[in-house]
Amino acid sequence: MEAIRIRHCRLRLLRHGGWSWGADPRRLVAQATQHLPAWLMRALAAQLADCAPDQTIERLHLRIPVRLSELCDWPADAAHQGGDAPRGALAQRAQTILAEALKDVPRQLPASSHMPETVPAQNTASELVSPTTVTDTLTTWQHAGSLTRMLATADGATLQVWAREMLAELGATGAIRARAGAALVPLIERIEGTLGDPGASAAALADEIDLLVAALVSLQARASADQAGGGSAPSVPARPLADATRAKVAADRAPRGALRSPDLRPRVSPARQPRRESVVVESVLPFIVMGILSRRNYFAGLRAALACSALLAQSGCFAAALAYKLAPPPSRGWARSAATERLAAVMCGRDEAPDNARMDDFLRGLSSACAPLDASLWPTDRAARTGPGVLVERLEGGVWAVLDIGSSQPLGWFGDPDGVLRVADLLPGQMWWLAPGVADCVLPEALGRRGLRAIAMGASPRAAGWRSAGDGLWTNEPLLRRHSAQLHRVFDEAHELITATHSEFIEQRPLVLPNRGHICRAAEFSITLALCSALGDLADTLWREREPTQPLLALRRFGDLGGTVSIEEGRVLVRPALGRRFMDLSEHGLLRDIVDIPWWPGRRIEFAGP
């Protein structure tokens, strides 16, 4: 079909339930009438591309359920991507309905010859896990310009896990073709050589992963340009690593032996949870935190980390961890209340929460791959504001905590100074505050070699260039030597904040009972950092004009916001208790729908009033 002519188009918007049409109903209707017909024209062109030129459809009636929040967000999404096509769940829903309405339209080509290259994404079951989850995530980070930062936060062992999984994906899905091999195979061979070299540095492996992902992104861009210009089929598709069905076809067609890499481990999605009637929970804060993390695209990286650890089928343990960290601490340090266990079970969609053994296995596995996620949680806009700098605190048990003082946001917990130095390399120009107990390690000298300004409290650092700045204070910045009182005040406030945060989230709310020390600390630290980041965003959104926005402030004010949760066929419906807190969350866009959660396959999370 060369052209499509629509003789008459009628658009009717019907409102079912809810309280209102929003703040500006006329503007909402105007936006819908501007964008929906244009998208329909393009969608019809794609669906009817193989029809006869003189094909006529007498009547086409489409009934597309659309939430008010999706209509409100549509214009912003359209402007962001330079068009007016919906995306995400709305696009998939509309495409599915349109394909069903057109299924009886005669086609020129047999279905068997047409299907392999144009299988609609909506025909792939939502429960399937993409065979290229890790590579998709790395290319997304490369597009966003954050891949270097993500890789730099990981140690050598973690980088090896991600590199091996990426190579396994590329080999298993046949993404390396004959024309692309000349550019990619040498880069892959370099990574394989580095993986086999016990003396190779983490920085070298990170650079090689960065080069390979950049080459993949370049090939994708070139393939998109070829397709737009009507050229021949590219060696790497415009979206080569996103569709499970298309990847399987590519794997079947790929030449054997194109890439020698480890076998891709089977990836199994969590089992689809059964429907369940409303369950009363004492806190809906874990669902609110989940929404904040989802809008920051955190779960795409988490899915990749779970794939690297072969833990996708156990991703519900992450949901239980969110509940445990946000619920009241267990009594006597080991006895969780029935309400906490019920909340953790509802978060997973199960009758019972994961037991200690399952949680322990999950944390052990995730600890080997979670480090790259942490950099995505660092405060961006808030960290860019003028602030005192970054505090390093050495806590009991050999734990090194790093805090962004200006935003009251933790940057991570580490088991040794090397993790702190990886953060320092990514934060040039910041002032570093070294709490008592830190000055006698390698940090003062290492920060000086990097040209970073620092202030230490306690004993004099064993490094050149440090001078006294008052009672128990030392600095390598001469201009700060006369501000002893102000420096002491910043130290005291920052120390109190990081100590309270560590006590509340790490010591009082362990994920495994009884607390097993440092065996699973990497994963627990990463999960805690995700919680603190989301709670910090919540506090910053609601109260930044009035008071310091600390994660603990959001926990104390919203930790007891109760409600009900019900699991339906296509959604998880959360009904927070009505009140001022509910209105504040709704007005600030913190109760928007949540999609693509790893442990809720085929379902979206929706918030509603009682």
C-alpha cells in the first residue's frame, strides 16, 4: 500500500471514574485531538504496509483504554522524542488493539514470509526476558553519557561479571554479523584477553568495555541511517538487542563460530503471581519508593545486574528487601512483626515473604554485580548546588561511608578505601572532609596526588602538604586555616547525619536475621543506597524550600502511611489512606503509574483513592 486516505475520523474521549479531568480539561482535549489522529495515521501505515493498493476498509472502530496520567504526559513525551507517537505501555496497548482490529484485512504476502522480520513487539509475551538485557543496559548508559561513570564505580571482579555476560549475549543472539565483525571482533578479542589475564587492571577492562559498547552504538546509529535512507538491510539492526523474538531469529540465522564466548545462562522470569483480593498494609511507602526508582530508570540496571547474577527468577527478594528496610525495625533485633512480614509478602505478590535462606542466597549473588547501579543513584541536580563537599566516615566494623553533605545524600558504603577513591575520581573539584579515624589511612595522600582539597579531623595526616587549621583540624587548602569554628560545625552535622542513617537502615534493619556480619554487605549497601536516594528525592520534592531534605525525614513522615493493595489481572492497585499526605504526593506527581517492574511481569502498579 503506497498511501492511506482517511475519509472521516471521529475521536471520542469518555471519562470513567476518578475525581476530575485534571487542572485544564480544555487543554487536555486539545492535545489529544492534535496527537492521536497523527499517530493513528502512522500506525495504520505500518500495519497495512503489505495490503493491496486499492484496499478499502469500510469501518474501523477502536476502543483504547487510556489513563488520564498517560494523556497528560503524552505531549511532554512527544516533544522529548521529536514526534507525537506514544511510547511504553500506552503504545503497546494501542498497537495490540489496532492489530486485532485489522487481523481480517487481506494481505498481499503470505504470513509466513512476512512474520520473521516484522513480528510486532506486542506479540511477544511480556513475561519473556530479553536475551540481551545486559547489553541493552550498557548501550543505554552509553547513549546517556554515563557508562564511564557506571563502570568506574565497580571493582575488577564486578567488571568481569558484566563483561562475560555481555560477551555471552552477543554470541548467543548472533548480534555479530559478517559485516560488523571487522569492527567488533577485535574489540571482543581484547576483552577476552583481558579476562584471561590475572594481572589486568580494572581500569583497562572498563576502557575496553566502553570501546566495545561505543562501537555497538555507532553500528546501531549507522543501521538506523541506512534504514531511513532505504539502503540494504544493515548488519546490526537499528534496535538489535531489544526484542526477544527478533533476537531468536537472528541467532538462528547467524553463522556458527562467529563469536566464541561463554554460554548464555538461562533466564527465567519470576512466576506470574495469582490474583489476590485487597490486603491491608501498614505502609505504602515501599510502593512510592518503587515509583521514584522506576522513573529514574533504576530497574533497567537492576534487571541487568540480576541477569549477571542469574537471579531474575528471585527478583521478588529485592521487593522484600525494600519492605524490610522501610518497615519498623525488628524487635530485639531478630523478630519481625506480622505486619512487616505481610507487607514484604505483598510486595513480592506471594503468600509468604522470602525466608532467611532465600534472602541470604539472593544477597550473596547480587553482591557480585550490583556496584554499577550505585553511580546511577548519586544526586545530580541537588549535588550540583553549592555545598560543603563530601564526607568520609569510618564506622564500626571497617565500613567506609561517603556522604554528599549539601544534599544529605549517601554516595555509598564501602569495605575498603579503594572504593572511596573510585568515587573521588568521579567527583573532581569537591571538598573532601575526612572524619576522625580516616586521616591515618592512604586517603589523605591519595587525595593530594589527585589535586583534591581536603579537611581532616583528628590526628595529623601522614602526608606532605597538610597544615593545622585549628583545634584537631588539618587541611591541604591554606585558605581554610582560619575558619575553625565553621569547619567544626560542618563536621558535627555531617557526622550526626551519616551515623543516624547507617544506624537506622543498616544496623537496626538487617535483611538477614540474625545479622550475619559482612558476608552480604555489598548488596545490602546497594539496596540501602537506592532507598536513601528515593527518600531523598521525596523529601527534596516536598520540603526543599523549608528545611534540610534528609532521607530519614521522609521515612519518619511517610513510613506509617497505610493503605490497601490488591493484585488484579493486569495491575497491582495500591490505595493509600486519604489525607494531607496523599494529596501532597498526588499533587507532586509521586503517585503516577509504575511499569516494567522485574518481579511484576505483565502488570503495572497503579495508585488510587479509597
